[in-house]
Amino acid sequence: MTRKYFGTDGIRGTANQDPMTAEIALKVGKAAGKKFTGRGNFRHRVVIGKDTRLSGYMIEPALTAGFISMGMDVILVGPLPTPAIAMLTRSLRADLGVMISASHNSFQDNGIKLFGPDGYKLSDEVELSIENDIDQSEQLQLASPEMLGRATRLDDAKGRYIEFAKSSFPRRQLLKGLKIVVDCANGAAYKVAPTVLWELEAEVIAMGDKPDGFNINDGCGSTATEAMCTRVVEEGADLGIALDGDADRLIMCDEKGELIDGDQLMALIAASWAEKEQLRGGGLVATVMSNMGLEKFLNGKGLNLVRTAVGDRYVVEHMRAHGFNLGGEQSGHVVMSDFSTTGDGLIAALQILSVILDENRPVSEICRSFEPYPQILKNVKYVSGDPLANDLVKAAIASGEQKLAETGRLLIRKSGTEPLIRVMGEGENIDLVNQVVDDIVGEVNRVSD
């Protein structure tokens, strides 16, 4: 079935434009309320959090009104990371958790992410069920006047998440002696991330911690790391931590200001956990975008890399189905099911910091577990049709795969949000990878003209 509202990570769009309007948010609240008030004869509740975007002030009350109209009590927690909403949904025995955020996008966008009572993102089936009722919300049976919900604010929500995050850090350790730059992306973690690090006795230099409704992810955070890297070198810090707008993503840098991506972070955690016999599943779960160098590193330690489609929800689904407790994406989503049901940038950082303390060596030596294979990614626009179905394009792809053989790989896919063909090549020989990618891009361009 074609989706009208839900994408791979909830509903997302430009604020105050369809589908990210107050009217649609109201309907989402009513439709989701209908779905989750049928779970039993008790007072139903929903936790609503948000990041720091200006449009959150519009989306939050609209969602609240929708849920209240269906008889659900609403617990408002204000700006908090996405993983905090997942945690609070379980902790407060809520029926549903809602995060208002467009993650790493700029302030113009916003989104609605939904979590079930178990703290996991909703399945495709549940999302489709809700989607079917969004446009029919005027026909839904509303709660009677005496059964309307109430809205309350949970004043200690930040404190609850701070203690939860700290509890994931080994009790025997403190961060004393480490100088850390933390870039909060002017987003949801602008208070909690520096607080957690400081309470664990690190010397903390916070940046991206002064949101104004407009500056989320603006030249800061995990998708714009230059400022963090520069600050680390200027301050003589041991490392840098960069979160994205809703803090479910992490990118780090070492004392030299050189980046450490999600693949390197997962490699370090996997090796550490395997040594301590804490790693389950015999390896980790990542997406097709993860570097071949990660796979080679894991294989050398007798561990496996299982690949899924792009998207952290697919990683989590495979982890749950097959008993893994570590997974993630090269972009910085790191999922550790021993602690959280979704990617948590802050808790992932704490796990890395624990390894750094154990090793007692410079971060540049500790966090480079493998030499990544060169990767080339190019996007090709097309107007209509399916260029990947063209025989000439198919032939170019087959030829490229043969040339790379055992020394590399190709990943060619359509974008899920734009009319683009994404052509990614990876291999030991960068010149050969460039040639293969250029040949495929050229054929796609020819058949798209």
C-alpha cells in the first residue's frame, strides 16, 4: 500500500505546509489516540517530547488536542532527545510516545515520530492503520465530555533521563581528567548532554547549546562537524562529541580534530564487548552503507557483520528478531539494546568514553579500529521512469561488479525522497572505483536525458 503520510521515520515535512500542519497534527493525535485507547479499560496516556524548532510550539498543542479529544491523558516533557521519549514511554507505562522532530534537518522542517508502549518505533502495519484513520478523523468517535483527557507537564523529565544515561556508564569509572567538547546542535540535548558529562566529572566545553528556535543543526551538530573539530584543537581537548537535532545520532572526533564515524564507533564497541563476552548475536547489524573495512575488521575477530536496508528501524528490527545487542549506521545511529530501544547518541558516547578510559591512550590511537576502504557516492537526477531497468544501465552495473570482483562492491539504489539514483562504489583501488562509478553515472545520465 502506498503511504501518504508516514515515511521510513515517521511523518516529516516543511513546517506549516502539508503534511506538517497543525490540522494534520490534530488528525494524527486523533487517529493514534483511537488506535491506542482500545488496549484496555484504563486511563490511557501519551508522552510528548520535542526538539527546539520554532514549529514545535504549533505541532505540540495540536497533537495534544487530538489525544485529549480521544480520552488520552497527555504528559508533556518539553525538549528532550528522541531516545529519552522512548525510555519515558516505557518508564511511565504510557500507551504511546511521540517525538516532534525532524532530526538532522534544518529548522524549517519538522516531524512526528511514534513509539509503542514497549519503547520501539511502530511497525509498518500499525502506522498504516493509523494512516487510514488520519483522513477519516472527522468520522471518529470522540470521548464524551466526562472522559476527555488531561494535559500535565512532567517537571523532572530531564532529571529522569540524565540519571538513566548515567546509569549506562560503569559505576567504577568517572570521566575525571578528560576534556570534552560537546556539540549539542542547538537541539534536544542542549541541557542534558553537558549535564551528564559534567556530573560524571569531565571538563566540559559545550557548544551548540543556545537554541533560539531557528539555529538547530545550523553549522553545528553531527552533520556540520567543522566547528567542533576546530574547537577541540583550539582547546586542547581529548575529543569531541557531536549530536544531531534530536540526539539519536553521534559523530566524534579525536584530539587532532579528525572525524570518527559510526562504523568506527561500532567497531570499537563490538571489539570491547566481545572481549568482555557482552556481545550477543556473534557480531553486529549495520546497513548496506557501512564500509567494507568494518566487515573485514569484524571478520578478523571472528565476528559477523549483517547488513540491512538503509534506516535505523530496519537495523533494530533485525537485532530484535535475531538476538543482536549492537547495531547502527555509518551516519552515527548506534543502537545498544542493553540500554535503549532506539539510537542514543549520548549513551553511545558514554560507551566509547568507557573504552577510552580503560585504554588510557590518545583517542586517535583507540578509535581507529580499521582503515576504511575508499568510498565514492554520486547522485544522478532523473525525470521519469526507472533508469535502473534500462538494459544499458544494467550492463554498466554488471561490468562494474565484475571489475571490482573481490576487491570492492557497488550499491545502486533509488532515493526514497527525491528523483535521484544513488551510485556508491567502494574498493581497495580508488582509481578503479572512480572509473566504475563514472561509467554507471554516465549511462544513467544518457538514458535519463
